[in-house]
Amino acid sequence: MTSTRIKVARASIALSVVVLAIKYAAYAVSGSSALLSDAIETILNVVAAVGTLWAMSVAALPADDNHPYGHGKAEYLSAVLEGVLVVLTAIGILVIAVHDWRHPEPIRAPFSGVALNALAGLVNLVWGRILIAVGRKQSSQALQAAGEHVVSDVWATVALVIGVSLIPLLKWDRLDAVLSGLVALNVMRAGFSMMKHSLSGLMDEAPSPEQMEAVKAVISASATGALEAHDLRIRKVGALSFVEFHLVVPSALTVHDAHEICDQIEAAIRSELGRASIHIHVEPEDKAKHSGALVLS
């Protein structure tokens, strides 16, 4: 699993460099500030791809004395930092747009630039979808964030292809600056969205109600012999889920039998969630809460 993530992250760097070269060529032949803005945003994609590879490498490290819960949150940190860089880049693009609005210049060879930019957009669309799919399959926040960033770049490219094509037809040079401004706003939106999504992981946000109910159903089906489960808590760090709850068993139950029940539950939870660190606190029946608890028998 980890090997796949690292390979995809490395490939992402190479693809980002290729797309950057194509987009810079689009700007070079056309002189369009809007296409320059798109190329600047792609520089960030290269930087982000390197950051993603770093996050993948750190997250793959095993738990140690200083990090007993592993290094999985490196992916969330990478995604947050990428979001910050995206927002800063958007501000830089806005500065360019304001300058070009105040000092408009006609662009040259707009259709050649548009054709090259469309090619770069096609490459990004295919690769962005691959990143998102692999990120979801591998439970990689960093790959998903990178894929969403790349796909958001595609929509900006579509808008630019249409907009830059209209400039010679409308004979309005300031449209180039308007397009740059729109690129900046789209980039800024993507950056804030990435930060919001990643911060939820850093803050140990609870999983969806649907996943909580699924885990409760698994506990209920596999805890034969137990009486009640309460105080269920779940958090996710990369591909690893952390699950903890209290399990109430009959007071007369032996330690061996209670252990057997816990083993059954743990196996069932891992079957549902995949990799998981599970902590079950066994309690006698006089510790039952009843209210709000999952009654098992």
C-alpha cells in the first residue's frame, strides 16, 4: 500500500513538470497574462507534488518511542501547507491581474496559446482523477488533496481556453486581466477548501454518522456474551483508524472469556475499517450506563 502511494507521488512530480512546461510554452507564444497566471499556479503544483512525496515518506515511517501513534498526520500537515501556498499564490496572481487591468496590452497568437493550454488541461484532468481515486483507495489525505487541487486547475484551464479565444473576437484587451482575476479567485477557493478539509483531520474530527452506525452494528453483531458498549470514539489518521470504547460484560465472566469476546469484536471491526488500533475497556455489569449505550444482549 505504502509503495503504491510513494510511486504515485513520484509520478505526480514528473507530470507536474511536464504540465508546467506546456503551460509556460502557451504563455510564451501568446504573451497572455491569463495564461501566465495559469503557469504560475502550476509552479505551485510542482512544489505541492514534492511536498506530497515528503508527506508520503514520513507517513510511511513506523511508530517509534517519540511517535507511538505513528506518523500518519504528516499527510494532513502537507495538505494544510499546500492550501496555504495555494492562497498565497492566488494573491500573487491577483496582483498581476490588477497590473494588467491598469496597463492592458494586446496578446499575440492567442489560439496557439489556447491549444497548448488545452493540452495541459487534458493531462491534468486525467492525472487529477487518478490521484483522487488512488487517494481514496489508499486512505491518503495528501493524495486526495493533490488530486482535488489538480482537478480545480482543470476548470480554470477550461475557462481560460474559452476566455482567451474570445479576446481577439471581442477586441477587448482587458478581458485578459479579468480572466487572470478569475483564475486567482478559483485558486483561492481551492486553497481554503483544502485547508478546511485537512484541518478536520488534524483536529481529530469524528467520522460521519454513517460510519459510526456501521461500527456500532459490527460491535453489536460480534459481541456475543457481552451486555453493553458505551463511550465509542473513533478517529482516523491516514489509513489507520483508532477505535476505543467500554464493553460491559457479566460480572461472573472469566478474564479468558472476556478476552475472547474482545478478540471477536476487534477482528470484526478491522474487517469493516481496515487497519485499526482498537482499545476496549472491559467493565463489570454494575458499570453499565444504559442511557445512550449500545445494548448487546
